[in-house]
Amino acid sequence: MKRIKTIILAVAALILVSSVTVDAQNKKNQKNEVQITLSIPDLDCPNCVKKIEAKMPYEKGVRDLKVSLEDRTIWISFEEAKTNKDELAKALEKLGFPAKEIEKK
């Protein structure tokens, strides 16, 4: 009987320690991500989209992006600690695509 209690306590302690470790790792991996949608009036062909899709992922802090030729917009998810909206707009301008933020309604 004493042995069963010891095993149960050991298993409970192991579960507690592993759940605390997983929680700590999740918090560490969780970055402060921000999303922005920019209007790109000069976006007018599939090659423009390819150019942006080829270059923008390499900008510091960019996690994800989606370019819409139809809407002439780009949606970017980025780490706020590594870059900001102005830097991303400057990067697009360097590529030849001046962009303006679309305000959320």
C-alpha cells in the first residue's frame, strides 16, 4: 500500500513538472506579433507580386505575408520587437512599391 502511494506521488510530481516546463516553453516561443494591411496602388501585375513575395519574407521580423493583386494590398504579420510598420513600408518603397497603411474600421 505504501508503495502504491509513493508511485502515485511520483507520477503526480512528474506530470506537474512536465506541465510547468511546457508552459514556460510556450511563453518563451510566443512572440508579440502584429498584423498590418498596406495598400499598394502600383501593384499591377503577377510579376510585382512575385517580386514582393520573394523579397519581403527576408525583412527582419516578418513572420508571414499575403499579397493580393486583385485588392492591391499586402497583409504582413511581424514581430514588433524586431521591426515596425514604418520600416516595412520603407522596405516596400525600396522595391518600388510605395505603400500606405489601411486603417481598420
